[in-house]
Amino acid sequence: MRHGAALLLGAASVFGYAPFYLYPLTLLALAGLFRLWHDATTPAMAAWLGFGFGLGLFGTGVSWIYISLHDFGGMPMLPAAFATALFCAFLALFPALVGYLAVRVFPRQRAVAIPLIWAAMEWGREWILTGFPWLAVGYSQIPYSPLSGIAPVFGIHGVSLATAACAAVIAAWLAGRLAAKRLLLLLGSFWLIGSALLHVEWSTPQGPPLSFSLLQGNIAQDLKWREDMLQHTLHTYQKMVQASRAKLIVLPEMAFPVLLENLPQGYLDALAHHARSLGGNLLVGVPEAARHNGTTLYFNSMLSYGTAPTQVYRKSHLVPFGEFIPFKPVFGWIYRELLHIPLADLAPGSKNPTPMTLSGQKVALNICYEDVFGNEIIRQLPEATLLVNVSNDAWYGNSLAAHQHLQMSQARALETSRVMLRATNTGATAAIGRDGRVIAELPHFTTAALEGEAQGYVGATPYVRWGNVPAISLIFLALGVLWGRRNK
């Protein structure tokens, strides 16, 4: 009964995230899990409850992995379903570990320890096996919850800690260990602090607004890499570029499914000429080859063309099993026999990129799911005045993935107090204000351009200055204090 309840609570928590944005649901679902942990009599029981919650959360929230493996990766149905289930089960081990440690290490202090360990485990998910921080509970509060005001100070891990702390307070009240007055006082304190921080001006405008055009080509993923579709793709983007009158025109990730050197002669010159005629610049997503120490390396790149000198950004945080093959001697057979993913063994770009100087702004580029790692986005700040993400979530079909990805971009805009522009193949193509709220968004799976003006900003939020260090230090310092007092 309790394990079933944990599973349902995990599944229900997904409705707190985009596209639903019902942020109280995630907080209440988490409080329900914490209440179950209050009554757990053994570490094993707490671990199973956490595992059930994790299966509900990730089985509902990231089951779109199956679409990329089966529908577009070519993996047979049963192996794809098994791989998806295995991945969700792996992610469910993190909340399981939270429950186990809370009851095993802090049996008498679990009410305080649970939110701290939860936030620590989410931080661990950000870097273990190159990182998968999807559905961290802090994202559920972005951008409408008062707790989102904590993001510019402590980042998404600070928001997760505050969310888990509020859930722990509610759980203690449900368990009869906290009076209603204290419940309201504690919750009110968190929400008032967050609300106050939302009204702080962390950045100031820089220069005049920049006109932009974000191109959504809507090239079907199952057709994108077919040779007979190349001319259609090139023609689609050529028409869209030439129809634009913006100073910054942005194409999606790998908009051109052909190596840069193999593009038709004069094609890029024509696009660059149009950008120069507008006094602006064009950002193009294209795979790029380069020789290094006698070896040809392939990169997922963005290049600029127009009035500014050509500049290059190469994706550095690659997707395991999608853009590079981890433990190739062990897993290489998966690609040879089960998957058919183009350019699945790319090289990473620089870990210390610099912003592009374009049309009077310093533009920080990031590609695909690089924008789910706040500590990597701030590497180009505070110099950058504008954030630009390009992506292709067509790999996940008409699922929750693109919406969830957009919400993570909203968190990056809020953490940095910068406007974020997103150009994608099928959605979510959007402009996000520095407050994390979507200014404008194109309908998904349509061929269209999102046009508007973006203001550049200067200044540094506390998160830009110090990254995750304050939040993680606070978490482990508090756990250290609890450890020292656990027998008192």
C-alpha cells in the first residue's frame, strides 16, 4: 500500500513541471514521500519507498527516452523498452539512497536531514556519468513560485533545497510533529524571502534592444539525415533567412545535416550576404570536421556569418550514447547492431568558451542540453550580455521533453538575469525574459520564425559570481553539523 502510494506520488509530481507548471503539486507530492519516510522503521523500507517514488517520477517524466531509441534511433521495441526502464530504475536509485541514508545515518534527525540529503543527491545527478539533472525538484518552481527568487542567489540547487525544506515542514505537520502556527511561520518565511529576491534588479540594460529572428525549420527527425531531403532542408532555411529582417538570425542545432565543407558552393556566402545587407549576423548550426594530430575530429558547432568576423562555438558537454560512445570497447556493439544515430562519436569543444561579439552584444552560445547545467552556462558570464541556446528536441517526438527542456532554459535566464533566446528544429523555440518567464514561443511542429527584440544586460548575480559553491557548501556544512549532533 505504502509503496503504491510512493509510486503514485512520484508520477503526480510530474505535473508540477512544464508544460503544466502546477508547482504546488511537486511540493505536496514530495511532502507525501517525506511523510512516508517519517514512519519508515528500517533503512531498507525507506529505500524501497524512495525507489517507488523515483520510478513514478522518472517513469512518467522521462519515458520519452524510448522515442529517441526506438522511433528515431532504430532500436527494436523490446530492447528500447528495456533500456528505458533500466535508465528510469537507475535514476530512481537516487531518491532510494536519500531514504536509506536519512533513516540509517540520521534516524532521530531525519526530518532535518531529508531535504539536505535530497538536495545533495540532485547535485550528484548533475555530474555522475556526465550528468542528468532532469526533473530536479527546483525546476518545478520555475518561474512562477516565490521560491524561484532563490535561483539568482543559490542556483537551482538552492531552489531544490528550499523546495525540499518546505516539503519537510509540511510532512512534519502531517505527522503531528509541528503545530499549524509554526507550519505557517516557516513556510511563510521561505516564500517571503523568495518573493523579496524576485524584486531585486540583478542586472542593468546594455545598449539598444537587438532585433532577432529564431528559425524553426520543422524538419522531421526521421527524414532529417536522408540524402534525398538535403536540398529541401537547405531550401527551407534559405527562404527563412532571406525573409528575415533581423540583426540576429539564429538557426537550430545542426540545421544543416551535412558537414560544413560539403555544403553547396556559395550557399553560406548567399546567407552571409543577406545578414550583412541588414547590418547584422547569422548563427548557423552545422557539423564540422577538423584535423588534430593526424586524426579527423567531428564537432557539433555553431558558426557566425555577417558583419562580425566569423566565430565558432563547439559543443563541449556531449550526450552519452547520443553524441559520444562511453566505454567504446564495451558498448560499441550497441551502435553497430542496434542503433542508427548519425554523428554518434563527436569530439568535445573547449571547456572555457568565450562569448561571440555580434551586433553590439556579447552572445553566450550553448547547444542542446548544455543549458541544463547552470555551472557551465556561467563560464561565459558576466561578460555575456545575451544567452542563446540552439537545440533539436525532435529526437523525442511530441512528448514532455521539449517543454521540460524549455523550463530548464527558464532557470538559466533567472539564475543569470539574462534574456535567453532558443532556436530549435521543432520546438520549443522561444524568447525568455531575465525573470525566467516566456516572452514569446512558437507552436511546436510548425515551420515558422519567431521575431522580436531582445535587450542585452550587464551585471552579475551571486550565482554568476560563485556558482554552486554556496549552495553545496551550505548543504554539506549542515549535514556535518547534524552528523556531529546525531547522538545527542
